Amino acid sequence: MDQLDVAGTSDTSAERGFRLSLPNRADALSTSFAASYAGIMAFMAVASEGSFAKAGERLGIGRSAVSRNVQKLETQLSTRLFLRTTRTTQLTREGQRFFDNCHQGVTHIVEAMNDMLELRQGPPRGLVRISATVGFGRKVVAPLLEQFIKAYPDIAIELLLDDRPTDFASDQIDVAFRNGRIEDSSIIAKQLIPMQMALCAAPSYVAAHGLPHTLEDLGQHECINFRFASGRVFEWEFKVDGHMRKYLPRARLTFNDSDLVLDAVLQGWGIAQMAGYQICDHIAANELVVALARHAPDDRGHYICYLSRQHLPTRIRVFIDFMTEHIRALDLQCLSDFYMDAPVAARGLAA
């Protein structure tokens, strides 16, 4: 049955013909857009330069290519845009009208393209939106920002501290700092430094309770847990005979902030496994003692992450380079001397 009869209409043949012609016209405009754009750019160049040859030099193409693009545009518009003689090239009245209408739009397009090229190739400027885990962002990233913004005064920084996995798209993140193991193959993850982990206690706790000498001793100690933003409790990890073993301690104290875990350990309330960047200063000051260092995991890292190596704006490239250089220069690998089979507790207390 005819579709018009189903709708209950009584279109005239002229109306029906007009309706049916609309999709064809849209398709024609769609398929000819590339040719139209090339033609418009060629037309604007000729109109501005007053010469097909000079327009070709400006566009980086030959005179004949400019002429062909303009002819295609004139055919598409069914309008003559230039009056050509052997010595001059002038706009027709229709050409002048078309030039005036196109000029503002083309100017905006050129400005937009130049702006994008400047972001990629020009001086660093604009906003860099950063995500970092709470502990690492507060302890390592944030203190370096003052020096960075002094070096690059035209770059604005927005630092978001969050222990949840980074969603680059929805959160509009340019660069993320992440710890541990990176399993997302869709992002670029550049390791800044290895992530050292150590089981620690305050000397006051050691004096009252001693230290675990084997993994089996852990159940006899007061443990302090860390809970991720996802709700999962951090499992301690140990390397035993080349294999990873995880241990979820029973704890009377659990915090969702790594600094609170550190404070509780410093107060002598219990033991916890923490990252090297948190505890190096306290170990050097004899405020913490390391235990079970021979079983410390060695396959974690601190990473700077971004979506692609290609077409990075200058502001992001200089931020990545700056942070890579300066974080690697920090003394965050202080646990290396502990990673051996000697009696760690004794050496830690002696220090």
C-alpha cells in the first residue's frame, strides 16, 4: 500500500516531489563538502591575492590546482565568481557578495587552526588538569607545583586528589599519577620510579611488642589497615621464594587516608605496610623501624599516565617532562639498603 495513503494525506504531485527531493539535496551537499571547502579556500586566496598564481603560492599548491578548485566551485554554485583577462583577475558582483559572506567564517576557521597549532608548537599555555592519589599527590606532586608554575607562568594547574581509578574522558584529565601496577593498555603509563613498600613500626611499638620475623608472626601483632575509595581494604603483599603472597590483616584501626595510617604507626599504635615516599624521612630520623624487608614486593611503580603520545599540547609535554625529571631527582628510594636478608629489625633499631 502506498505510504501516503496509510498516512491519510492527499499530497499533490508537486508537494510529493518537493518532499522526495530533500534527502537527495542533503546527500549532494554532504558528498560535495570536501570539494566545496577546497574551492572556497582557493576562491578566498585568489580574491585576497588578486592572482591565481599568488594564491597557489599562498596555499602551497600549483596555479592549475587553484584554477580547477575555483571552477568546480563556480559549477557547484552555477555562478561566475571572477572576471578573468590576460592581465587581471577581478571579482564579479556575485563573487564579491560570496566573498563578504565567507570571509568571517573562513577567518574563524583559520584562527581556530592557528590556535591549535600554537597549542602544539607554541609557548606552553593553558590549563593542565591533573589527578593523583591522595598520598602521593599531597607528599610528592603538590610541593613541586610552585617551582613548575614559576617556570611556566602561562600554564594554570588544577590538581585533583583521588584514590579512585582515573577516568580521563569523563573527568577531563590531562595527566594522572598512579601507583602500583598499571593494567590499562588504553593509556600511556611512564614509570617515574619503582614503588618501594615496607612493613614499619615505631620504636615505641617495637619496645612493647617486638617485630614480626616471619609472615606467620603477623597474626600476633596490632595491624593498621588502609581502605581504598572503592571500599576494598588494601592487602599487604610479600614476596616469598619468588612468588607473591597477599595478606589481609585483622585490624582494630582502619583509615581511608594514608596519612592517618602513617600517623597511627608513628604514635606506636601498630604496624602497617606503607610506600617508601611516605616513610623515608621518618626512617632517616629513627622514627620508624622496617620489618620483613627481605619479603618486600618489587614489581610496583609510581607512574605518570596520559592518553596518547601523539599531538600532545606543549603545556602537557612540558608538565610531563618537568615532573619526570624532578620526581626522579627526589630521594624516594631510601629503602634499598633494607632490601636484604640481614636482621632488619636489629639494624633499624641500631640506626
